Amino acid sequence: MTDSTSTTTETPEVDLEPRADLIGQSPNETPETNDGNDLAEASGTPVLDDPQTAEEALTDTRLAKVRNEAKGLRERLRATETEAQALREQIGAMRQAEVVRAATEHGMADGLDLFRTDGDPLDLDSLYGDDGALDRERLLKTVNATLEKHPHWQRQQARPGRKQPLTNLRSGASDTDIGQGPRPMTWQDALQGRRS
């Protein structure tokens, strides 16, 4: 049995034209060899035949790399410092809000009044302990000292309310006929404590 598959062999095409770089050379002359400098010159890389020049180029490359790395580190440092400053401001605002809330709990009408004092401004850090927590005793002393200087900043006690709420109040100029039925209660009656 014969195999019907045939193998074809392709012959490579041969360029028979003379090379321009070899024209005019005698058979004993060898063509110029490419030592890599042409490629280096074409890519913009300097040719480094001199060892001292090669060392200087290597030093320049290292220096450029170090400078680039230092630039990146400076940018990261600036970004980190900006972030740290934003976090410090946020923590400061949170600490101030905590002091304001606690001062209001300890009798001040508005805890922000602690920061409106005349003379020495309030040092927020002085109200916090070494552990970073608000020192309630220091805050209470500060609140009491502030209220002694400014008693009108103290929270006013609520007045005791009436046992029965005032109802059926009408203005004095009502359209009801006074001669009919019980007289409606007016604001004057309420202010004078009269009941109808």
C-alpha cells in the first residue's frame, strides 16, 4: 500500500544581488564588522570606550536613580504630613466637642463659652490626662472657675410648671357675645391668675 501524502520541499529564496557594502572591495578585504557602537549611537546611548567614561556614566545612572527615589520619598512624605495634619485637626475637633458636651453637662448653658473666655485661652490639652482621656476633675474645676467669672453663662434652672395647663385661652377681642353663658378666659385672666 502506498501512502498518498507527498512531501514537498520548499527551497529558500536566495538573494543574488550584490551587497552595496561589499561592492568595490577586493576579495581579501573583510567587510566592516558591527561592534555594537552603531546600535548604541542610534539608540542615544553614549559609546563608552574609555573605562573612566563608563564609570562616570554608571555613577550618573546611579545618581539619577537615587534622585528619582528621593523625589518619590519626598512626595510620599508630603502626602503623609498632609494626612497627619488633617487627622490632628479632626482629633482636635472631636476633643473640643467632647469638652463642650461635658461642660454643658456640668452646668454651663453653652459649653463653647469655655473657649470664649477673656484673658488666657483654654488649653484643650490641659483637660486631658496622659492616657488621652478627658480628666473630669480638671474639667469641673475649669467650668466652676469660668462660671465664677461669668455667672450668666450658667444653665438656668427650669421654672416649676403649673399643675393644670391653661386651656381655652382667647384674645380679648373675641366675637362671642359676653352676655351668653360663662365668660371665656382671656390672656389677662391667665396672667393675673384668675380662673373663670
